[in-house]
Amino acid sequence: MAPEPKKRPRSSSIRFEAALPNETRQADFTHYRLADGSEAEILSWLDDHSRYALLVTCRRRITGPIVREAFRQAVTLHGVPASTLTDNGMVFTTRLAGGRGGRNAFEHELRRLHVRQKNSTPNHPTTCGKVERFQQTMKNWLRAQPDQPVTLAGLQALIDRFRDAYNHRRPHRSLPHRATPAAVYQALPKALPAGSRDADTHTRVRHDRIDPSGVVTLRLGGRLHHIGVGRTHARTHVILLVDDLHVRVVNAVTGELLRELIIDPTRDYQPQAKPTTPKPPNP
């Protein structure tokens, strides 16, 4: 009988670690059950070099806009990182979604700040192992507390207590001299984005039909925008040529350019430009 192959020893794994604080910022979210039986989700942002917990927040459900807002809070508190590292969840990236919907809100924010986005390879969960280990440690600590939270506010208060102890008072076995994450994070200069991502554009082609009111819709950054084309083109089949915020609406049959615009991401409806007609001179 042939002997069964043994599992690869953990020591054979190659460990990767950023050389500087803010060189890579890992993120992930996990679930936690409240005392009343309802579910909450916890989003964590962790510095790859120091394991410093930059920001940990809980919500009923983690969505793309929540990921973007939490990232912005971490930037306000700790500066802009050179890169981020996450799994391929839709709240982090749409790269495995076949191009539907374009970049999400978080991806647009990374490009705006020239932050390099890195995602784990599917079926290789150890890529984001540091933040996943942090979440495991945090959840074990939360479950061990005698008074389990009933509300999100109660859960956040416990998370803040754990984060403070983890960052400032708990020696970390993976850090030199068992230092605290805060000590290692503050010991070196912070990395910055390496270069501009202005040339890193997201292009796609979308086929649609203008509705009876003269409007066609387009999703950008996780938000649906309504583009006014005009009632004279109602029910016309069109091709939308999308290059980030630059959009051209073309008649699918004749090739006529019906509208060209730069999307205003702060507005739902994108109105047509008002025609400028000179005022008649006074008699």
C-alpha cells in the first residue's frame, strides 16, 4: 500500500511582509452574532508591515460605500498608503464580475489617490492571512467577554477596547522583540503611493436602449446615473462607449454621436447642456 502524502508543513510557506508602514494596507470583514441573535459584520484595516489595526468598524452589513468611507477615515487618521491588499469580494473589486458596472466606489477612490490595488489570487486564502488572523484573535477575545453586546454601539465599544489593547499593550509574537504593533508602526517612515494612476483607465462598451423619456442609465462606482439624451431619440438602440467618467452615446444603427459627456459622480441625473442663445439686441 502506497503511503498517503502528508500535508505540507506550515514552515514551508513563504511569508511576505511589507518593508515599511503604509506600504500595504490589508482589509477584510467577518461576521459576529449579537446577544439578541442578530448578525453584525466587522470591517478591519490592518497595516501589513506592523500589524497595526488602523481602523475596525462594525455594521449590520458591509457594503461597497461603507468600505470606501472606512478607507477614507483610515487615510484621514494615518495617511494615504502605497497599496491595498484584499480578497476578491464585490465590496472590494469588480474585476471578477466580467466588467459589469465598471469600477466600484472603493476602486474609484484608490485610483483618485493613486493607490495601487492588489487582490489575492482565487483559492489562495493565505495571501490576506495577517488580517484574517487578526480577525480570528479579535473574535476569540469578543466571545470571551462576560457581557455580550446587544447593539452595534455595544459591539463597537468592545471592538475599540480590543483594538487599543492589541495595538498598544499586547506584545505581538510575529514582530521583532515581541514589540507592540503601535511601536513598530511608529518606528519607520511611512510609504507613499509610488506614481500616478491617471493612465490606468477603465474602458467598456455597453449596449442599451433609450427609454421613452429620452434617458439611458449607466452604473459607475456602484451608483446608477441617468443620462439625458433627448425625447427625440426615445426607444433608440445605442452603444455607450465608457472610458472612466468620459461617456459617448452612439446610435447603434447609424453610428451618429448622440451625446458626449463627463459624468458628474455627485449627481444622479446628468442633464443635457442648455443651448446658449444670444439675447436679441434692444431696439
